[in-house]
Amino acid sequence: MATNPPTAPVAARFTDKVAIVTGGAGGLGHQICLGIGAEGGKVAVLDTNAEALEQAVAELIAGGIEAVGHLVDVRDAAAVTAAVTAVATYFGHLDILIAAAGGSLATPRDLADIAPADLDLVIDVNVKGTFNCAQAVVPHLLSAGGGAIVTFSSIGGRSTSPVTGVPYAAAKAAILGLTRRLAREVGPGGIRVNAVAPGLFLTDRLQGMFDAMTEVDRAGVLDGIPLGRMPQLQECVDPVLFLASDQSSYITGAVLDVNGGRFMAG
């Protein structure tokens, strides 16, 4: 009787790699940390939530993953640089930056409700925060002979979104320009820079926003997704890990849309 051949084990893509994950104590960021660690990587978690940061690092260590945490606001360039230097010193090198900190940050969606402080917050965390982290990490990646940076855009920066407002759309569109220009500049040093643009992944923060929408608007969101369903969190984690790994070794300056087909680039 014929038998199926044994399934080949999945290679550990991050063995001895050191990754910094900003926003790494949140739902998506933490799952990315777990994914990197599960494949042999070492993880530095940067976040602003002290309690969540402590819990996230403890969970990683309990799972046999070498991990450290730093309480950092990515808007603070000096604090970012200090944390990155500390991570590089602790582990001996750096290989990967996952710039996941960002979002709409509970700011209003509708134009009339948006205050100047809301605009500053969203632009500063998403755009300045990503820039600060990249600027701090690049010298260490060059010293290591190369590496990977994954930035976070969004379907909201690629197309109109019924869930988030103008500041978020502007910030996430800016991330795409930042990603392409950075990729062009650091490519000769062996550093790849790519963006992921997720659709509506219902983490705790977005779940509340989605639930607050009218039934008609919620139905409209689902009707606009060719795959006809909301995603699982892992379905965003896996593309991020792909872009961070050597499996994407000849990809740079690209944006990977992860939205079930709701937005299809021409």
C-alpha cells in the first residue's frame, strides 16, 4: 500500500537573528514576537504600555525565547536610539526591525471631530515613530552586513476606509513613500525595506471601532472583501515574517497587501 512521504520540517528562518518589534506588547505585535521566537529568533520588545510589556516579555521567556523589553515611546528619537543601542549591545548585533507601533490611536474618524492634537498624535507615532526607529537601527544593520526592515502601512493608506479618518490615511500613505525611499538608500548595504498593508484585522482596539459601526456599514465592509470573511490574526503575522526572513531576499521597496482582495493594486 502506498504511503505519503513524510512532511519536511519547516526551516527555522530566524535562528540566531535578533529582531526589534515596536508595539510588540500589543495583539499583533506580540504574535509577531512569538512567531520570530518560535523559529529561533531573539526578540526585543519596544512598547509604551509597561504592564503589557512586562507580561509579553515574561510570556516569551517562559516559552524558551530569549527576549528583552524596553519601555519606549517611538516619538522620542533619543529614547529610541538609546533603546536600540542597548539591544544591540545586549545581543551583540541586530538583524531585523518590525516597525509595528502605530494605528489610529483612538482618534476620531470624522473630519469635524478631529482636533490638531489628534492629527499630531497619529502622524507622530506612525510616521515619525517609524522614521526614528529606522534611523536608529540602520547603522547596526549595516554593521551586521545587512538585514530587514518591515514597516506598517494599511489598506487605509492605499484606499478609502470607512473605519479610520484622514490623519490615519495620510500617515499610512506616508509610510509607503518612506519605505520606498529608505529601500533605495540602504539597499546597497544589504538592507531590505518592505511594507505590509493589512486590511481590517480586528484586534482589541479595532474590534471596538468595528462594533460601533452601523449594521449597514459593517455589512458593507464584508461585502467589499472578495474572500467574504474577516481575517485571522495569524494571516497578518505570516506575511510579516515572510518579509522579515531570507525567503524574501530579493524583495525590497515593495508593499504586500493583506486584505482578502478588498484592495487590489493595479
